[in-house]
Amino acid sequence: MGYGIAFAPLVPAYVLWAALAAVTILATLLFLARTRGAWMRVVALALVALALANPSFTREDREPLTSVAVVVVDKSPSQSFGGREAQTQAARTLLAERLGRIPGLEVRTVEAGEANGETDGTRLFTALSSALSDVPPDRVAGAILLTDGRVHDVPAEASALGFTAPLHALITGRADERDRRVALITAPRFGIVSQQQTVVFKVEDSGSGPAPAQVTIRRDGEVIDQRTVQSGSTVRVQIPIPHAGPNIVEIETSPLEGELTLVNNRAVVSIDGVRDKLRVLLVSGEPHAGERTWRNLLKSDANVDLVHFTILRPPEKQDGTPINELSLIAFPTRELFQQKINEFQLIIFDRYARQGVLPIIYFDNIAKYVRDGGAVLVAAGPDYASQTSIWRTPLESVLPAEPSGKMTEVPFLPQLTDLGRRHPVTRGLDGGEQPPHWSRWFRLVDTRAVTGTAVMSGPDNKPLMVLGREGEGRIALLLSDHIWLWARGYENGGPHLDLLRRLSHWLMKQPDLEEESLRISGGNRALTVRRQTMADTVSDITLTSPSGATRAFPLNPDGPGVWQKTVDANELGLWRATDGKLTALVNVGPANPREFAEVTSTTEMLAPLAAATGGEARRIASGDALNMPRVLGVRSSDTFKGEDWIGLKLRDASVVRGIGVLPMFAGLLGLLLLIGSLAATWLREGR
């Protein structure tokens, strides 16, 4: 309960100040003139001026408020190393007991730093700020952090805390901890396919001197390099980029004797492979209605460098015109098919027949180019069924279907085969239902002895599009030259752009279009495992977490040729999925989380901030025992720590529950005061 005086003037402030000035002047003149009863007159005038100020006696009913202390418990993954989790739990129990003995103290406990696959680092002060968001600064008694000291949001100054009270850090872990880690120095994000990128790293040892370490470097799970390095020295390694999309590079070092954990003995780099330019050679045997379909498709892709030749004047066409009067470009066969053939990612023969332009030896070069990893697409027409078919060349050894010499020329709807509904080139094509919702074609080359995979068929289930693999390369055969009808919109057309783009990219080994693939993607605390296959069933998946824990589960069908499942991801780092044949990798969160960068416990990160608030950072582990300080409530002090104790600042905050007001000059009391002062003045004057 508190008492006081409050004023509520009856007149404006300037009138009140003028009255006070007049009283002061009159009082001065009366005392200087030594007038009889001067003091009585001054008292009477002062009472009149005081009445104008309207003073009141006040009484406040106050209820004391508790002081608020926050205990922030570090639950980050690094707290699971070296027995810290047990230390934290024991310290938390003792701390709750000792804080409960302090009267007038409200204790709030929050947990922070849990790895959820989305955050990087331990952020205890963010949790502390959130816990005190509804508490006025004058009620905060302080904060106690239970942590290993590796905190990544430490304020630069104590004023940033938002309160003036002690901060204490109780550090788990031991002072003699040892650990080895791989520290990345330079890690590129992108790389040109078929070129190399440089990754720079070093092996760092904490708690011990330099020592040799055996380093293994993997790309997409395959070992590409092994070497012995000295810890502390910088290492440069060249990483080949074989394919487009993510190339997952792992750098793993041998363990240090007696080290704290192996989780940071591995660093991960994800290098996205990008193609500089896709070089495509398009050879058109003769002008025809569908020739520009291929050219328009390839020219619409800015990433394609197209070289296009159309055979307009074969060698047998001799009409006597002088060579210097012809406006034709000579076909540089030797340069394209012998010197620079390996510079192309794809060669397309569009209705090409043997016309003496390409010597037979060059077809042998093309077959070797396919076996060595190249790609050839044959868009066939009547030429493929003729006596001049390119089947009758050394290219026969890689072509997936032999022409019978006959043509089928009837209207038909191209359809997807059973395998075509599973194959990524044709799976899910717009309008590919039964029956298909696209236009008819009118010509098909009959074939026999098909060795590839027929993904589309024509009348009587005859192969229409056949895909094959030879050696390291791929080859495709489109047995009709009427796909241009889809491009022209005949009978509402068809998905020619989607089909031809997928076909071209499959030939150029786009990873997303592999028939047999296992992919894993992560985000929003979940992992999606996706298996693409041509088979009827798939094996169970074994999933390995960054910490090494494994679990197995089956996949669920998700359409023809696709199986997938989504599972929880509760750890940051590299996850591995395998079905015994294929392996997929994905990194959840940052490539190298700060949480695992340095895992040895320390007091150095929090000591300066704690000291600035009058608190301290101290270890609570003494050998195998727990050395917990006493916790005291301190009313007024500049320091809140001692040899075996830490203190919290108890506050005197209160809240007003009621107010009583008694005006001094209201009613009879005020009237008696004023009349009494005037009567006393009159009596003094009458003597």
C-alpha cells in the first residue's frame, strides 16, 4: 500500500502560476515592510492559491509481481555427443529444484535448437526472446542457458538482450574433448558437364596436434580418389562432372583416436552439372513436309547448337552446271563424321537414304560413335524400306529394328505399348489414353527382328517408335515420317513437342528420363523416395540417415512405371537410399550444417556476454560428477556470481489494484480551512 498527494487544478495552469507569483510578491513586500501579522496574511493567501491547485490525498493498493527467470535448454544434435544429454537432464532437474526454493520467482523453461531439417545452427537467444516477449524488462530476473556453448545467434552486445539482468551459461561436456572434421574452403555450386571443378578443403583436429588422415572422395557414392593428408593443411581436388543435375560429392576422413563424434568427419558438396551447349547434327536426306518439324523443335531450345544439312544435290545428279555457279554448300562429310563426330551429343538422320554422299566407312564411324556413348535418332520414311536404306550399312549393327522392305499406308492412331506406358519418354503423354486423343497418321515402315524397346505402335501392333542401347550409347528409330501432322494441327494434332523433346533428351542421357532410376528429394521435414522402372515390382528401400541409422520400407505404386513414398526427415545432412541395385543421395538442409562444424564444448562463445550482464559461463561437469552451483535471489548488486553460486536479480515490480482519493479543499474541510485562515487574519488585524 502507498500514499501520496495528487493535484487537479481548478483553473488553467497559467492562472495558477499567476496566483502563486502574486502570493510570492505580496509575501515578500509584507516581510520587507515588517507589517504586523504578515505571516498570517501570507498563510491565508497561500491557502487560497493551494485551493486553486485542488490537492488530494491518494492511497494506492499495490500487489507485488513475481520476477521472471528463463531456463533455455539446448536440444540441438550436438548435445547428444559425449554424454551431454545425460548431463543436461540431470542439471535441468537440479536447477528446477533450486529455482523453486526462491520466493517470488516465476520460472519459464523452453527447449531450443532441435534439428528439423530446415534450420542451420543452434539458436538459443531466439528462443529466449520468444519466451520473454510478454514480460516487461523490469520483471526479468535473468536467464540460464543449459548448453554445450556452441550457439550461433549470440548477440554482439548485452543491450541487445532487451533486459538488464544476469545471463548465466551452464556448459555441458568436458574440457579435454577431441574431434576431427572436414572443413570446406571452396565448393562450387555449378560445373560444366564433361569438365572438372576444383574443391578445396582441409582436415582440422581439435584438442590434439597435427596428424595424418586418410581421405576418401566419392561422387554419387562412387569412390573417385583416395589420399593421405596432414590435418591443418589445405587440399585441392579435381572433381569430374559427368552428368547434368546434382553431382553429390562426399569427402570423408578417417577418425581421430578418441574423438567425440564421426558425424562431421564427412563434408558434402552438391555440384549442379550444366551443359555448355548441346551440339546436334541434323541431316535431312531430302526436302519433305515434315523437315521443318525437327528444325523448329531444335532451334526453339536456346541450349541447343544445331548444325543442319539437307541433301539437295546428290553426287549422281550431274546436269552440267558449273560448280562455281551453284549456290549450294558442300557437305563437309570428312570434317563432321571423322574429325568432329565426337563433339556432337546427338545425330539425327531425317529420311536419309544412301545416295553416295557418305562413304561406307563413315557409317562405321557412326556405329563406333554410338557404342562409345553417342546418340543417333533415325526418323524413317519410305527411304528406310528401300534398297538404299541406311540399314544396309555398318550402322545395321546398332539399329534396333530391321526393315522388311514393305510399307503400311493406312490411317491409324499411334498408340502407346504396355512398355511405352512405363517408359519416361512416352509415359503420361497428353492424350495418350485408350483410345488416344490425337490425330491419325497414314504411313508406317514395316520391320522385323526388333531388338529394342517398342514404346509406340501402329496398326496391328506394329512397332512405331523403338528405343535401344548399344554399348555406352543410345539409338532411337521412328518408323513414320508423319509426325508433322501433329505439328500442323491436323485433326487437332498431338503432343509432338513433348514427345520429340523427351526423345531427344533421353538420347542425350537426361537423368530424369532414365528407365531405371532411384531419386530422393527432401524438404519440409520430409523425404520423397521415387523409383522409376520398367519392371512390374520393386524391392524395398533401405534409407540411411546422416547419423548412420537405417530403416527399410516398401514403396507404393504411383502410376505406370513409378513407385514412391514420403517419409519423415528429422536430421540435417546427407541421406542415402538404396534398393540393392541403385543408390540415391540427397542433402537435407545446408550442405555442411554449422551444428556439426565444431562440436567440442566451449565457454568462450558465451563468456563475454555473460560477464557483461554480471553473470558467467561455467562448466558443470567435473570428471564423471556434476558440479552444479547454488542459485540465489539477489535484490541489488552489480555481480551475480560467486565461487559456488550464481544469482538472479529479484525485482520490486507491482501492479495497482485500487486507488483512494481524498480532496483537501472539497466539502466542509476545505471551507473550514479557508474561513479559519481569513478569521485568523481578521483577529490579528483587530488587535
